[in-house]
Amino acid sequence: MRNTRSVSTLSLIAIPALITLGITILRLTGELQHWSSLWFNPTAGGGGALIGISWLPILFGPYFAVKLAKAGEGPSSVGKSVGFAVVGLVVYTLAGFLFASTVQHPNNFTLLALLLMLMAAFIPRLGWRSLNDTLLSYAFAARIPVLVVMYLAMSGNGGAGWGTHYDAVPPPLANLSFAVKYFYLGILPQMTLWIGFTVVVGSLMGVIVAAVAQRWKRAAQAAA
């Protein structure tokens, strides 16, 4: 059973992972070529850029949910899956506020916030295990290439960087060693904050679509 699920998960996330990788490469290219900052924001964090992968869970969460439901891997209870997805979102949001209030002067609470955001990714699993496992696999498939790009960008040009948001360093971290900067700007957020975000958002969107689809199905059966 474990091997079957692994193969199924890999086949399910393959195309979304390739699309995500393509967008990551497109964004890097756009920033290197200095294309419009509206689409490709090269500043630290890269916030607000229209080309990026952070919004993809909104699409792929429902995609995975529909595929799993059709394969007989739907939740045992739609209400339960919705409830735990909402709890995951609440935990992630509260941790996000803690992170935002401490990140300018990082301390143990900042680390706690990141760990809570990662832990939030596992809460929806209590309602829909197969969707959660699929989204976790997709999240790592999406974020590991970003870590590779960040490593190359931050170490490029003799350590001066490529001038993209992948290597932009906030002033408080500018004088730290490469290894420390890469850990704090790359590994730590990509493997906690963004994993949690991907799974929580994808789960919430997925269970909403599943709930609506189930209601439509029941309505159609009643009408028939």
C-alpha cells in the first residue's frame, strides 16, 4: 500500500511540479533581464510580483482534491476535512503575526513562529490524509528548486549575488557569512514558512472545492 501511494503521489504532482519549476525559471530570467518590476520584483522578498509560485496552491489544491476524490481517495467526512483545514489556517495566521512582529529583530519567538507555520501544514491531515500528503510532496517539489536557485544566486558574482530577489539580503544580515545568510534567508523560510503556506492554502481550497462538488453531486442525484 505504501509503494502504491508513493507512485500515485509522484504521478499526481509531476505536471504541477514541472509547471512550478517553469515559473521559477521564468521569474529568475525576468529579474536577470530587468523586465518590468510589476511582473518580476527583484527586491528582498520579491513581494507583489505577478509572476511567482506562491499563488499556485490556490489552483493545485483543488486539482489534487478532484483527482483524489475521483480515485476514491476522498475524505471520510467533508465537514471534518473543512474544519481541520480552517484550524490549520488559523494556526498559520497566528504564527504569521508572531513572525511579522519579531522578524525585524529575530529571536526565539521568530523561530517558534516558523516552526508553528510548518506544524500548521500537518493539521489538515487529520481531515484528509491523502490530500495533505500530496500537498506536502508538491510543496517540497516546489521549494527545493528555489533553494537551489537561491544558492546559485547568492554565491554568484563572487558572492555579490545576481541582483534578484533570490539573493537580496536585508541590511541586518548583510555582514553575515554566506552560510549563515543562506540558512536564514533560504533554508529556514523555504522549509518552514513556505511549506506551511503551500499546504494550508492548498488544503483549504481543495476541501472547499470537494465540499461544493459533493453538494452538486447530491443535488444531481436527488433531481434524478
